[in-house]
Amino acid sequence: MTLSQLMKVSLVVFLGTTVVAARGQQGQWAEADNPTAKFIVDAERQWAEAACTHNKIAETILADDFQGTPPEDGKRYTKSEEVADNANSSKTARDCRLTNAKVRLFGDNLAMAYGSESSIRKTTVGTEKPFCLTWTDTWLKRNGRWQIIAAQDTQFACK
């Protein structure tokens, strides 16, 4: 094969790979009956309810290298910190609910979940106050398992 032919073949392979990679990154909103979206929305619901139920969903759905950003101080937290916080029964909330969630799929191994949730929480002085979050969670499928690798939460005034 001549150098010219080798360069042409390399160019065709490069362009083909680039087009396939770019197309996979476009993403698409998941249909409600999509099995991956159903799994992610159900897991997000359980995580939203964890402040009320103290379930251990964070142990399963958060990757070991997870990093989250809370609305209070912006200081990142890890999986182990979230698991410990959910296990803390002195932090009691009620009426925890996922209010909405949508999933956008980017190929077979990456998804973004966008949603919001609400609860009633006790303040430091013992009174109850509505607590509402909107969030974006990044899901990655590794070793055949979907887990959250990053979360960004923003608190907003409940209506």
C-alpha cells in the first residue's frame, strides 16, 4: 500500500469514527417505557424518599467515586458521606416525594436525569419547613451496572 493510499484509509477510518462518536453524543429523551429510564426514575424516587424512609438506596445507586454538590454550601460530598447522612435517624423528614424526573440517554452507557423533589424537614430550632430541590444527576453504566457518578442540587422556594 502506498503512502497516499494509507493516508486515505486512515482519513476514512478517522472520519467514520468521529461521525459515530458525535452521533452517540447527541442524546435523546427516553420514552416512559424505556427499561433504563424506568430503572433510573425508580432509583431517583427511592433516593428522594430516603430522608423519610432511611432506606439504603444510596449504597447501591451511588458509584464509589461519586461526587455530589449540595445546595447549602457547595462543598462536595462523597458516597460514604451520603450513606452516613441517610442512616442518621435524627435527621427526620416527612412527606418526601419525587415531583418529576426525565432521563436523557447518551448512547448505551451514559444518562442524565433531571428532576425535582420535595419534603417537610425540621429546622435547627425544631420547626417544620418545606424543602424543595431541583437536581441533575449523571448516571454511568460500568461493569453492567447503572450508578450515579455526579449530582448537582439546587434548593428553591417551594410553592
